[in-house]
Amino acid sequence: MRRAEVSLARGEDRRLRAGHLWVFSNEIDVAKTPLTSLEPGALVNVRDARGQGIGTGYVNPHSLIAVRLLARAPDVAIDRDFFRERMLRAKALRERFGLGPYGRMVFGEADGLPGLVVDRYGEHLVAQVATAGMEALRGLVQDTLVECFAPEGILYRNDLDARKLEGLPEGEAETWGTVPERVRVEEAGLAFEVSSRHGQKTGWFFDQREHRSRLARLCPGQRLLDVFSYTGGFSVQALAQGAREAVAIDQSEAALRLAVENAERNQLRGLRTLLADAFDALRELAESGERFGVAVLDPPAFIKRKKDFREGLLAYERLVGLTVRVLENPAFLVIASCSSHLGADELRLAFLRGVRRAGREARIVGTGGQGPDHPVHPAIPETGYLKVIYGLIEER
Ligand code: SAH
């Protein structure tokens, strides 16, 4: 069967030629190549207005991102060789950084596999398929994952918001082979267990790996306040580095239970958990006069859509203000944002405003982003979503 063609409107090839991989629906010349006749997920050739080949991609006529490119020429075979080559390249990159068998092995567009995320928990893989196009290629995904990683099992998490936008079924995870409900992570010489089926994302936030170690080094002899602690990644590493105590706040009881187990698993004492809304818990800690030498704020994305921007920015600012009130003088405050709509400068502004709100001074002593197993596609700003600021907080 001949591959369907998608013709771009005049000038709409520019962004793709500059390196981007997405075609938005309004950039297509639908008079020439109507989208409506195409099946969601079908492979297409993308051409510019003069008919020159731009690439091979997959289409979803119902999505705002109508086409995602898989290759930079038309008629490229999207077969097992194609997937093998992409996956081995992704794997080799992680090996160069010595990341071992724990981490994100495939990060969608940034690894040339739009719509696919694969996290590795030793023998087990947890995947997220976010688009109709990648769903249609799932047989190949599976075969090559098995070939390249020889896992005992692959779990496909289907509970992604993105699937709804693509018209894909959500809900129950599907498995190939066996994947236990509890999967294992080793990080900085410590062992963790998280929930593969019910945990956040695929169970563990590999993107913060570097920051958990970096923060832990600030903690010997200190009390750590770990706000939005999830399963205790920051707290456990801080305790292992000699923190006196770690107070972990999260609104998820299941996450905190795992945090406690993860501390015990590594024979670490000194973890206290607070099951609460972070804003409420911070106010209560301030009222009871508690003080901390280090705090980390790693909230969920407050700004999921552009229209949440103002409110989200204010939420970061309020959080910083509330946290600064429970800090010793001097103290370190580490704040992270995984909202791709919030830039590093804007996070810095929220940080500054929050500190001023609490009547303190600050200096920035470090910044960072996601680790190398979450490479950033330089043409697709959305792939570089994590920003982290290390602040030193002092009296005026
Ligand atoms: N720091 C963690 C990841 C944090 S993920 C790590 O390194 O592993 C964000 C966490 O925030 C989730 O566990 C979620 O349950 C929690 N959360 C979201 N909104 C919250 C709120 N208002 N108060 C407390 N916790 C919240």
C-alpha cells in the first residue's frame, strides 16, 4: 500500500527544517491533502508546499499535533531495524553516562521515538505510549525492547492524560511477561521499591537523580524538610549522608508508606512523615516553631496548561514564602519545577518573590535540570522541562 501524503502549507516547513519534529494541524494544506481520510496512527510522508520531501511520520487527524516525524526523509521504512537502531543509540547514551540498569531508557522525541517513554527498573521495563502513532507501532516497540534489554517483563501504563487527547483507551495497564507491582531502583548505593502500576509516572522520578545526590551532600548534621516527598527519594539519600532528621510531607498515604519502607530497607532512622496538603503542613510547622537547615520543594506541575500560568507562578511563590519561614539562618532551599510552561527565569522570579515575602535574603548557589537519561531536544522546548534552583537563604 502506498504511504499517505501530507502536504504542508507554504512556509510551514521552516520549523521542521530547523530541527523540530511536530506538524500542527493548521500547518497542513488540507485542500491538497485532507486529513480526514487518514486513520489515527497511520504512517505518512510529509512534503513541503513544493512537493519536496521533509520526512516520514505518523499522523493523528484528531490531535493538535497532527504529525510527529520519525525520520528526516519520506518513505523511510519504519520497521524492526529502525526501532533497533533508535533504541540501541538511546541505550548507548545511557551507558556513556554509566547509569546502570536503572533510569529512563527512551525519552520520546529526544530519543527520536516520539510518543514513547521507557523506564528501566533492572529486569523490568515500564513504558508509556502517548500517541496513536506509537500505539500502532507497539508490536515493533515490544519486539525491539525485548531484543535490546532482554527484560523479564514490560508494563504499559495506560493512565496518561495524553492518551485521551489522542483518542486512545486509558485505564488498566497491560503487561508482557511479568512485572511485579513493586519494582526496584538502586540509586547512589541505596535500594528503593516503588509501585509500577499505581505510582506516579512509571513509579520513580529518574529525572531528579542528580539532584537527590546533590541535595544529600548539603545535609550532614542538618534537619531536612522534604516537601512533596513522594516515596522518599530525597529524604532517604539525605539520611544516608548523615542528616539528623528528615520530615517528608506528601498528600499520598501510599507514597509515604513506601518512603518509610525505603528508609527501613536501607537501615536508616530519622524519617518522620506528615500526611497532609503541603501548604497546610508548612503553616503548621511554622506555628509550632520548627526549623530546618535544608528544604526541598519538588511539587507536581502546577502549570499544566498555559492558562494556569499566573496562578501556578503564584503557587510557587507562596510555597517558597511558607518554606522560608521554617528555615534556620542560614539554610539551603532547593526548589524544582517540572512545568514545561514555566521557564528558568520565571522560576527564579517566583523564588525571589517568595523569599522577599518572608522577609529574607537569598543567593543562588546552583542551578540544574534533568539528568542525561532525559535528554533535551534542542528544537522542542517541551522536552527540557525540569528546572532546579539551589538557594542560600539568609537574614536581611
Ligand atoms: N520529590 C519526589 C517526587 C515528587 S512528585 C522524588 O524525588 O521522588 C510530587 C508529589 O507531590 C506526589 O507524591 C504527590 O502525591 C504530591 N502532592 C501533590 N500535591 C500535593 C499537595 N498539595 N500537598 C502535598 N503533596 C502533594
